[in-house]
Amino acid sequence: MKRVYTAESIVQVTHVRNLLSAEGIRSELRNDRLAGVIGEIPFLETWPELWVGELDYERARELVEQELHGPGLEEPAWTCPGCGERIEGQFTECWNCGRERARTGA
């Protein structure tokens, strides 16, 4: 087995575990109950870890990297056709006048 991911939050590790499971990759969660010993041992050793079999490691690593640093769903900023306000790409409505983003292509 190889460690494929670790994070401070059990929520983050569980999320990644669910992503791997959805892709058919079995994993093992370790250190998920060590929060109570923080201060007794180095804190990084108490972080939850996700381990996978050696045959699944490369694919699991790719999926983790894609999730953490992948292209995502970022949209470019846009200009409201109603009032001319510049709007960040993640928004679909103008905060100033409420007009929806103009759809391009279909």
C-alpha cells in the first residue's frame, strides 16, 4: 500500500476517498482517530491519511492532482449587457442590475 493523500481535515480526506471510490479505486483510511493525541506526538503524524494499493497508486495520484489542482470550472470575467458592470466569471447574474449573463453558443 502507498499513501496517496493526507490533509489536516478528515472531511477533505473523506471527500478524496469518495472520489477514488467513484472511480473504482479501493482505499484505506488511516489516522482518522488520532486528533486526541495532538500535542503528544508531532501534529503532522496525526493527520488522516488515504492509502491505496500499489497497482492503483498512479491512477489515484492523477485523480487527486486533478481534484486539487485541475482545470476546474473557472469562467472568464464578463461584462453585464444591461448596465456594463464587470462581473467575476463564477457569477451568472449581475449583482448590480440582476440581469443574467448572456449565453454564447448553443
